[in-house]
Amino acid sequence: MKKRGEIWWINFDPSVGQEVSKKRPAIVVSNDVSNKYLKRYQVVPLSTQVNKLYPSETLIKVKRKDNKAVADQLTTVSELRFMEKIGKVTNGELKEIERIIRLQLDLLK
């Protein structure tokens, strides 16, 4: 079972249009009850292009390297897309990821 806050390599291909593409890390953000029973997960993809941060993005470390979580690419993926677990975000990073998801989905009111 994949758990909330874990970072996994995920194969996002094939993608369409401006959807996130290729193999890249992503953070599992779906809740662990759903994760236990369903064969799909909500994830926030990561990018190494950290020179500019938009409001729906936040910096996190993956193996001591800067990445950014991209909440505007929040998506649901099949467990068949998961390739390899590579880490876990800190509690502080997870709280910041939750904040940018709420911002992206206009849930901050």
C-alpha cells in the first residue's frame, strides 16, 4: 500500500495536451483509508525546475535536492503507474503541500 506523504517514481505517459508527462516523482496526497482499499491514488507531481515558484507550488527536498510540488497538476493515477518508492516528505512539507492544494482548489475561505 502506498501511503500519504510518500514520494514515488510514476510513469505519467501517455499524457494528453498539457498534462504532466514522462516518468517523474510525485507525492501521494490521498488519504490512507482510501489508499488501503482503492487501486488509484491522488498525487502531486514534482519538478526540478525550481527557478520560479507560482502560488500553487512549493519547494521540497528529494534526496537533498530541491524540487517543487506542482499542485495545479494534482491528478489521480492507477497503482499500475507506480514504479519505485524514493522517499517521504517531512510533516512540514506535507502541511505546505496541503496548503497549496487548498489554494489551487480555492478551498482557503
